[in-house]
Amino acid sequence: MSKRSASVERNTLETQIRVEVNLDGTGVCKLETGLPFLEHMLDQVARHGLIDITIAASGDLHIDAHHTVEDIGITLGQAVTQAVGDKKGIVRYGHAYVPLDEALSRVVIDFSGRPGLEYQAEYPRGMIGDFDVDLFHEFFQGFVNHANVTLHIDNLKGANAHHIAETVFKAFGRALRMALAMDARMSGITPSTKGSL
């Protein structure tokens, strides 16, 4: 099996971002974004998805974090798309339920080739530390649009905003891990009746 890795740079007037991924990694995560809570969440994706992720991002954080968070999602999506290649032999679908104390979230993903996001998560407060929880949606929308995946995220229970966010990102990592795994019975075969994804 060829190495499933990619490196992508995205430079705009608002952000400069470099992302490297190895889909067959061990969960190593190296992050420099200026956004500590987002880094904590991305570390969960790497660790539970067994994906090596390196992100160096600088952006107009003096305005707010919106552009940087969205563009990290976009660039990560582009890197995953490049790394997964033609998708032959992958499981394609992944799902996970993850609890953390009172919180429980479910994430389901399909490497369908069609971007679509259904995001149902309500937080009891608008900020976790200095991070605006509205930006989680922007991250996932950017990822979905450029990874060309269908992604359903549902927080089923939760009272603590930190716990809710962490269950979402852990479940996202686990669902990615399942969907991107190689299926020995599908070796060299595209997992679609259309013959392409």
C-alpha cells in the first residue's frame, strides 16, 4: 500500500496555513495556530483517528478567529482529499459514539465525494475560554466542502460545553479512522456501485 500522506499550503490575505497529514499514522499532532482550545480539539482528532497531523497557521486573530478556524478546516479537508487518493479499498463509511461524563455525541461520515454537513450541537454557553463555539461549525463546514464528505454530527446529551466539544471531536476522529481504514476484501475496488467517488 502506498503511503497515504499529503502536504497542502493555503495562503490568502487573511491567513497563511500549512497542513500535513499521514492517514496511516500513530496520532502524532504538531500544532501552531494561536488557538489553544482548537489545538486541544485537533489533538483529539489525531489521537483517536490515528492520523498524524501537523498544522502551522497564522491569521488575522486581531480581528477574530473566524477566518483562521474556517481556513484550517478547508486546508485540512484538502490534505485529507489528497492523501486518500482514489479511495479504492477504503471502508468509506465511519461512525462513532463518544461519551465524556454527562456528554454524548455521535458522528457519522461518508467519503461520498459529495459535500454535506448536518451539524446539531447546542452549547450551554457561547465561549469556552476565549474560543467562540460558533466556530466549530465553520471548521466542519470548511472540512466537508474540501474533503468532499457527507458528515453528520449530533450532540445527544451534555451540560458542560467543554465536554460537548470534546465528545464531538473525539467521535469525529474515530469516525474518520473507521472510514479511512483499508478493507482487505475491497482491495483495489472503489466502494461504490457507480465505480467512482
